[in-house]
Amino acid sequence: MRVKAKVLILSLVSLMTVSTAVVTGLVFLNIQPASSSSSIELAMDPAVISDETKQSGSLVSFNVDITNATDLFAWQVNISWNPAILNYSKVTEYGSFLRATTSPNGTSGWINRDPLANVTIAPFNNTLGYAAIAETILGDYSGITGDGRLVTVEFEVVGYGETNLTISVSGTLATTLLDSAGGSVTFDTADGYFRNTLPGDIQGDTGGTPPDGDVDRYDFFAFLDHYGSSVGDPNYNRLADLEDDVGGPLPDGDVDRYDFFAFLDNYGRP
């Protein structure tokens, strides 16, 4: 039994013994994925968590999902964020997508097809704010086609504010997909976003400073600066995009009258 060395995002050193398929060593490589786009997408799910109750010490989870995959054999997903807001906690669970493999050895996150046997491949740095999580099918088998979940990742909230959760496609330990022939698979990405600010808390008492835990006149002036903007405009600010057009708590890509009404509802807090 063998692991096809040419297919690995990560170099799985001495990946398994002949009889037990136990992972014994893992070394990541800085492989750069192809840059062209395709219909394959990696997406953070949910796309947005906006929850003022998630303060320091709280836990939040994001999934990484894939759609329109073809012959996916191994993956490495690099997620980056603002370490002043979130810290990586753990891989909660490897998803079911690669578990569709016909390999009797399973995957590195599902060794010998045992849901309790896995090796968590996730070097992380909470000072810089990134984690590179990976999984591969074990053995010489075809990859998986279709849609599904790759992994669920838990974060600890360590600060007040907002952060993107970006699927990084360049730099150290870049996000990479490989097929069963060892080829790099092109893909698109959809990032995530987290905030735990009070609705309407856009800045501190000095322009350009981070939210400060209250909704006051300085936030009102800032809101007016962003009013009428939408994603892509230079003055668009997600912290001023308070809700969608039916009263939901998630930003919808523009700052309009519905956000103004929500701002008024929260003015004067805490």
C-alpha cells in the first residue's frame, strides 16, 4: 500500500505503515496554486457572523465548503484573519466530502474509515493570524467530484471589532487543491466575515479609530459619510451596513435607509 507522493499538497512523510495506515509525519510545502479562475469554489460558511453577544472568550465556528469539485484528491486551505479579534482554536471536524472515497484507508482525517481516528493537519499562528488546514485521501484512488464540506474550524473571540476570514491563495502555505493525478486545480474563493460590535458602533471618538463600544455622535457623523454607498465604493464601510432590507441583522452590501433606521434604534447604546 502506498500514498502517491506526487499528489500531495503537503509532503506526507512516512504517511502510513504497510499494515496500519497510521500517519507518522507531516511537512507542508509552499506550493502555489494555478491562478486562473474556474467554476470550482471554496467558500467560508456562514459568509457573515454578526453577533454582539460574541465577546472575548466566546467561540465561533466557520465551515469551508467546496462546490463543483472534480476529482479532488487532496486540499490545503489557508485561512487568515485579524488576530486582535479572533484566535484559532481547533479543527472541530473534517467534513464528509473526501469521505466519499473508495479507499479502505480513508483519509488523513478519517484513517481506516474510522470517525475517531484522524490526524489534524493544521499549522497555525495566532500572532500573525492564519491557519493552514489540510486533508488527503490515503492510497492510490480516484478523487471526489461534487459539492460538500471540507472542514469546520473553531475560533476563540479575543477582542472587539471586525475581521475578514480570508481564504489565502498566495504566500506561505497557500490554499491548494490537487486532483488524483497530482495536478493543481484552479478555483475561486468566497471569504467570511465576523463582527461583534454594537450595531452602529462604527468608530471611536477620533476619526479612523476602531469602534469603541458605544453608539454616539461620532458614529452618527461617520454613518452619514457612508450613507448611500455600496460594496466597491471607496466610502463603503461594512460597519455602517447594519442590516438587510427586511430587518435581518446581516449586511447586504449597501448603506441605505434600512441601515439608518437600525442606526437610530441603537443610538445611545450601550
